[in-house]
Amino acid sequence: MPRALLLLALAGLVLLPFQAPSHITYLVALIGTTTVIVAGLAIVVGLAGQISIAQAGFAAIGAYGSAQLANWYGLPYWLGLPAAALVAALVGYLFGLLSLRVADHYLALTSMAFCAILQLLLVHLEDWTGGAVGLAVPPATLGGFTLDKPVQLYAFIMPCAVFATWLLNSLRHAKLGRAFAALRMSEVGAAAVGIPVLHHKALAFALSAFLGAWGGGLFALQTTYLDPAQFGILESVRLIAIAVIGGLLNPLGPAIGATIFVLLPEMMGGFGRYMTLVFSLALLACLVLAPAGLGGVVHRLWKRA
Amino acid sequence: MTATLHVERLGIRFGGLVALEDVSFSVAPGSIHAVIGPNGAGKTTLINLITGLYRPTSGRMLLDGAPLSGLASHRIAARGVARSFQNTELFTELTARENVLAGLHRHLHYGLAETVLRLPRWRHAEREAAAQAEALLARVGLADQAEVAAGDLALGQQRRLELARALATGPRLLLLDEPAAGLRAAEAEDLVRVLRDLRDTLGLAILLVDHVMRVVMQVSDRITVLHHGRLLADDLPEAIRRNPQVIAAYLGGAPHAA
């Protein structure tokens, strides 16, 4: 029973911080953060079929945005994070409108350029971002007491990850998700049934940017220090790899992909400097053997059971 | 009574190529109107113009008296113009049911928040949409295929699914691009029945582009003939059948038409 399994997993998530050492709690929370960011990609790349190599850029908007709103204006995190995410969503929408002029691979290249430009801005707008040196993230406060222990962050991050997964699941049974899927498979067909294609492409980018920025803000809280090097094209590509490995069309895909990408490097520390190679080969094998991602494999096993 | 669709001196050129020139005709409400003509006559171009995929270089189109020219495709669909495609433009990975639900897109009124929170508005709208989709699939004889991916359906079934999806949008005017092409005799008979049923029970105006003369002659209330992008004839089926110009253009002078 999938439903029972999911409930069991949820119960496990609730109990985990009481049992596990804080290092593990930190790692699982990192999986949660990654899940939120990658859930955005599942919408724009998976559902709507628009390749975006800009997700790290949107994460940067959320991370730097919420941190600086706290630094400059003392805005509490629970206000600053949504604010930064909304700004990212607006930027994402405007970026999506570009798809009127550039499509497919050119849109992917444009998103890559967008990410590169954002990273350059992070490095060079030193007064605003701290530049290449980086930026200290003030800890989040809630009603006078400070959230900085792994357990506290865990309690804040994991509901966000569950929500992002739930959002993906909900989209499958709603007009918005069907409109995204429709424009992925046939733009002419979508327009012919009255779905405004450009608006929905832009919406997909907006939602994706919103989740990316939200996850970026969570990431900032976890690392407590932001470095522009964390938000480049390579990170965007890594996020896409996570989305693909997890399964682009499975609501659990981002969580599955994030789990593997966070835990495997931890467990493969023994490979030392060859870890990247081993990791890449594992990815390649996964792509060849399970093109629908691991989410697809899980789905097949469930169906068989 | 104003025509459902009124096409007036419509023309389009692609660079130096004149695809349609000076074409005028009207589709009466609740009628089946066929557009025929040899390959390259401009039939599909005409449908693409009416649905906003192309912009006309001259002339205009009126739907119930209101101009359509210059509107984007999805806005024309919102005005009540639905279509099928010669090579089908289904959402192949979605199930038949989901394809029809996508056709209901404009009639579903709820937001993302209501979806995520599973509020009654979402629940009711989706439940009603599911019932409508069920009825539409039954109408085109695909009730048993509701859960099959559109891409896995047979060609004839895909055509019917596209029809159901078009009907889901709630059209006043239905444009069908070669719905009978490649159908077996029995399937063509089914198609004739379905088209008449749509005209008579829903009062739809149907503009039909096709080569299959048996279907066209059986089902049409009026026929427009295009030849090299120009209007050759616009008349009742019987008159078209006997029109010497049509016979010459369509069959290269051969005497038997049907």
C-alpha cells in the first residue's frame, strides 16, 4: 500500500530528530532543502517541458534576498523568505515571457546565461552581496528565540519539503498541471483548446523560481554563509541531474533524487578524489537503465506489488 | 440570420507564394459545410487562418458578426472555435480522459491555492469535469479507453478523441481537418453519424475539410471548392457534383465524381 508507506515515511521524518545524531538531522534537512529547489525544476522542466539551467540563480535570489533583508532591515525570516521568493517568481515570470522569442535549446542557453549573469552580479556588486568573499547569514529568529540548531532548522525545513512534494502531486489533478503538460506535448494543441501558451510557460518559470528561491533561503539558513561559487551554472546542472535521476514526472522524484545526491557523496567518501568519477558513472548507469528516473522505478515496483 | 462564420475576401501569401486569395463564403448556423479541393488548394491554410495560427494578409473573418482576424489562437478558441488537426495534436502522454479534461480548461474556475488545499471548489469543479469528460468520451465511443494514453490509441480513435477534446471547449463552430482520411468504410459511416448528431443535437456549425467524397457528399449541407487558393464554387452538394469546372479541377477531366 503506497499510502501506508508514505505515512510511515512521514512518521519517520517526524521521529528522526529525536533519535538521530544532529549530523544526520542536518543531512536530512539538506535533503529537504534540495527537494524544495528541485521541485521547482520538476514543474518547469518535467511538467512544462522547458529546460531551465537557471535554478541556481533563483536559489541565489532567495538566499541572498532573505539574508540581506534580515541584515539591512532586520526583516524577520518568515517575512523575508516569502518576499524574496515572490521577487524571484516575478523575475521567473518575466524570464518565461522570453520564450516568445527564444524556444527550446535557445531558451536553455538563455537560462544558462541568466544564471551566469546573476553569479557575476553576486561577485561584483560587493556592496550589496559581499562579493567574492561571501556573506554571513544572520540566524532566523522567531518570537525572540533563535533558530540555529539543526533540529530547529529541521522542523522548519521539512514541512516545506513535504509541501513542495504535495504541490507537485496536486498539480497532476488540476487544470494548471494539465495545462503545463499540454503545452509540453503540443503547443498548437494547447492553444487550440484555449490554453494561453505563453502565459503558462511564464507561470511554470514563476512557480519554479518561487520554489527555487524558497529552497535557496532555507539553504542560506543551513550553511549560515553564502559564497557566489555555490550558485553557478554547474550547480544548476547538478540540480537538473537530481531532477532527472529522481524522475521528472514523479511527485516523489525530487525527494528521491535529493536523497541520493546528498547521501551518496557522504557514503562514498572512501573513494577520495575519485568520488566525482564514481558518482558520474553511477549517474550515467542510472540514466541508461532507468530513463524515467528512480521515481519511475519505484512507481513500477509499486504497480507490480 | 447572421452566419456563424463569415469569411470575406480572405487572402494570405507566404513570401511570393499566394496560398489563398480573395476567398469569401459563409457557414450557416447549425449546418455542415465542407471545403474541398485538390492537394495544395489551401484548405488547411484556411483552417489555420480561422484559428489564428496564421495571420491573413488581406480580408477578414467574422464569428457571429465579431471579427476574428488578429486574435491569438487561444482567444479564438475562447470565442467558441474548436478544431481538429490533420495529423492530430493530442497530448500523447496524457490519458484520453486527461486530454478531454485539458479541453475543459477554460471552464474550470479555481486557483492553485484551492487545488493544494483540496478545497470544495476544486473538488466540485474536478468532479463535474470528470463527469463531463466521461460523457464526451462516451459520445465518441471511447468510454472504455478513458485510461489509455492518447498516443497508444489507434488512428481512428485518436481522431475521435480529438473531436471529444474539441467539443469539451464548448464550441459554436467546429473545424475538422480531414477527419475521414484513412478511415475504413465502417469508420467513415460512424463519422457521418457522429457529425450529423453533433449538428442536430448541439446545433453546432461544422466546417469540414476533406478528400473523401463519399463522406463529404453524404454529410454536407453546402460545399465550397477551392482550387489553387481561389474560390472555384460555393453551392449545394448536388450542384457541386454536376459543376463541370469542379469536375475538371478535381478529377483532371475524368467524368465520374463520387
